[in-house]
Amino acid sequence: MIVFISIVSFFLDGILSKYISLNSIFLSLFTIVSLVIIYPYFNNNIYRYLKFVAIIGILYDITYLNTVFFNFFIFMILGIIICFINYLLSVNLYSIILTTSISIIMYRLIIFLFVLFFKNHDLNFLNLLVMISKSLILNIIYSIIIYLMSESYSNKKNILRAK
């Protein structure tokens, strides 16, 4: 279940980024959504989860950005945030939506701050809000669909998840 959700999300990110322009109202971050969805399947084994997040971060860097360790560190930060939120909240549809929203906002904020500090671009707070709003719409819909599908499948096949 973990690998299937991650692979589907990973490839959907690549496919949709080819066909949806950056000016669209939909920007996909399905790999980040998959990090939120798969956390309960690690049954509170944070070490294994963060190891998996690190691998996904490196693969994301190599495949989509041609960099090494940029998204690795961002994904690790997001993984820690996801662990913390899941420690505070029980896993249900509302907490998945909240965790997805926070993860996407944090991802966009970290990228924004990096570009602002190191790339000398003229960015403003409005650019950040636009990027966040474009990212939230599609990704929340995707998280709801994937959560409901994974919950149904795990209940049907008796796959254990953290509650």
C-alpha cells in the first residue's frame, strides 16, 4: 500500500506537470500528499517513515529537479511536521485535509524563502499566496480521493494502520 500510493503519486506529479502549465489554477504536489496519506501505514514507526521520506525526497530531486538534497531536506522537514501533526490528531478525513494543507503551505513557504534569500528575485507575499492557493485546490481533492480509496482497501484487506 505504501509503495503503491507513493509510486502513483510520484508519476502523476510528473505527468501532470507536463500537461498543466504553471499559470493554471491547479498545481500538483501529489508526492507531498502521498507522504501524508502513507504515514498511518507505518504504525507510528517514525524512523522507518523518515527513512522512506528521505528516499522519496532524493528520487524527487533526481527525477524532477536535477538537484541533489534540495527536496531531500524539505521532505524531511515535512515528514517531521506530518509526524507531529499525526501525534496530536487522530487519523481521519479532516486531519488528512488539515495535514495536507499545512504540508503544502510549508513546502511553498520553504521554496519561497529559499528563492527570496538565494536567488535575488523580486518576489512578494502576494506571489506566495497565489502559489499556495493554486496548490491547495487540486491537492486537497487528490488527498480526499486517495485517503478514501486507501481506507476502503485497508479495511477490506485488514491492513493495519495507526489510528
